[in-house]
Amino acid sequence: MSGDTRSDLSPGRVALIYAAFGFLWVATSDQVVAKLPNQVVLQTVKGWLFVTISAVLVYVLVDRSHSKLSRTTSRLESTLSHTSVLHRILRHDIRNACMSILGYAELIEPQADAPESVDPVEAIRARANRLVEVSDEVALLRSVELAEGTEVEIDLSCAVGDAVKDFRTEHPRVDVSVTAPATLVVQAHPALPRSITELLENAAIHSNGDETAVDVTVQKTAETAHVTIVDDGPGIPGAERDALDSGTETQLSHTSGVGLWLVRAIVDASGGTLDIETGDDQGTVVTVSIPCSPS
């Protein structure tokens, strides 16, 4: 979680500040009024002035405490959603991968009924690599949370261009088209380019086969920059969208993998929004919206 440089105004500190103000007011104002004529009128004015200043002081102190509480609540909600993801990873992804590794390890042992279509060594290697990837994604998810509040200038057009270039190298059979302005700068979390990579990988993983098309659009509307990624795959299941929208996972409503949660965490840390819809012809439409840098 990000550090907060503002002072922590606890109830005890608020009471102490108000008591100090009241003591100083009584001690100084009575002395001033005693030296002036029309003391009865001045005492009334002094009383109303004390009430007014006290109200303003209490409002400022309570408002700062409320802002502190709101920021803490937001961080706790973010931590809760990440915890539900980690719980699912331990319960499902890692356990399943380990069970598969154990199963393939048994195939290495000489057996007459071992299926010839399965290369157990390659299968074990693939599962182990997936565990490493999950570990890296979880570590990045945690680092995003720790760096929340940190923003840098990012050229979305350049970030999309770099992500698409790497994606084409890894997935040469996927047809990717890009529409973007020459430059579009935003203030966002440093890991925002990673979220674009994750969305492209998600489109490739959930494709319908070799004939996969992905359209990426970068545009600005009003004071917001948008990156929209449209694919022609089967679409993200409703349960996964519900989990992302609610911010928590359950036994019946959860995502597969860590990628989409990582995207959501990065977008949230950038002060943006993540919108996932089903396309007109099936497929998925994912839009990342980030506030633009002031010109």
C-alpha cells in the first residue's frame, strides 16, 4: 500500500487540538475585552465568533479524518479483492498444477498402459513453467498494491505499439490491427503497459483457433484516454465478469488465472476504469479508460 504523508488525526488528537484552541481563546479574548468599552456587546460578539470559528475548525478536522478513513477503506477493499484472488490461486491453480505434475511424473515410470500421445517430460515442464508464471504474476500484483499512488507519464500510443510488436512475435498467427494517434500521454501507474500486454495475451488464449483477429484502438474523448481491445473469441464468461465487477471472488464467481485481476489492479491504481463487454458478434470488448494528463 502506498504511504500517506498526511497526519493521522485520531479522535484523541482532534479533541486535543480543539481543547487547545478553546483554552487559548478564553485566555486571550477575556483579556482583550476587559480593556475595551461596551464589554456586554463585545462578550456577545466574542461568543458568536467563538461558535463560528469552532464550527469551521471542527469541520476541517472531521473532514481530514473522513478523508483519511476513506483512503484506508479503499486500500482495505483493494487488499480484500487481492486476497480472494490469492486464495483462489492456492486452492485451484497451484493445486491443480501440482496434481498434474504428480500424474505426469507417474507416467515417466515404466508402465505398459501409458498413453503414447503424451510426453510426460514436456507436460511436467509446461506445468512447472506455468507455476513460475503464476508466481511472477502474483508478485507483480502485490507490487502494484504497494506502489499504489505512484504515477508516471506514459505515452499510451507508444505503450500499445510496443505491446503489439511483442505480441506479434509471440503469436504470429493472430491478426492484430492498431488505430492510434501519434502520441497520447497520461499520468498512470508505471505498470500500465503490462496491463495492455495481459489483455492481448488474454485475447490470444481465449481465441477460437488459428483464425483470430484482434483490433486495438487508442483514442481520447474529453479528458479521458481509452484503449479498446476487441477480439473474436468466445467471450469472457459472465461469472468472471461478475467477479471483476464486484471486486471479490467466490466459489461460483471467479476468474481463471491472475491476468485480468492484475489488469484491474493496475487500472485502479492509475485512477482509471476497466469495462468488459461481449461484442456484437460474440468475442470480447475490453476498454481501459485513464484520465488524461493536464495540457
